[in-house]
Amino acid sequence: MAVGTPGALLAGQAGHPLTGHVEVADAVENTRNGGLYAVSASARTFSDGAISGGTANLTSATANFTSADVGVGVFVPGAGAAGAALTTTIKSVTNSTTVVLAVNASTGVSGAAVKLGALVSDGLHLNTAGHIRAAVVIDAFEFQ
């Protein structure tokens, strides 16, 4: 029934079949309705990130990339359109100092303070790491 319909029960009222809810997003968002999502179990940063405009090859002498970084969210300040931040994921690892991002940088940067697995804007939260973080707040026994 539509809200305002005479005799309609609202969620939470006695007799309504919906007796509660689980706020799963709280486990993966920075704050309630904050719009930033954790995309990996842990974050790390390095301050020597470099990428050329029009390419997807991000380099760092200190990042020590591994195959476990594939799919991890990346935040590269200044490498997006008109110098905005570039937010994407790691598509592949070339070696310990170079990864290929899922999208090309618009602007080249060097000495960038890159964040891996950082909180990123909506669009990257639907991945395995996000699902795991959300799943731990759900008590399956409540739904039996």
C-alpha cells in the first residue's frame, strides 16, 4: 500500500512483516551516506607515484606491487581530467614497480601521494573485498 493509505502499516509498526533492517553499508562506507567506500581490507600509500597523461602505466620505486594488488582501488591525485584525482583499479601487475590501471590518466603526474585500497567514490564498492566487509555485519541466523 502507498504511504498515507488509511489502515496501512509502516515498517516497524506491530503487525508489519518488516521487523528490522541491517545497515550493511556502514561496514564499507566512510560514514553513513558518506559516499566513499573501502575497496580493500587494508590501505597503503606511497609518495613516488608517476604516470603519464594518456597512459595506464603507474610506476613507483617503493610500492612493491604484487599480484594481490590486481583489482585493488587506486587514488592518484592530479592524474584525472583537468588535474582532478584519478580513481580506478589495478588491472594488472607488470612487476614490483609498475602496474597497469583500468583506465588511462588524463594528466601526467610524478611524486604523487598514491593510495591503494583507499576509500574511493561510489562505483568501486561492488567487489570481493567490499562484499566480505559487508557480510561480516549480517547475522545469518536472524534470517532463518
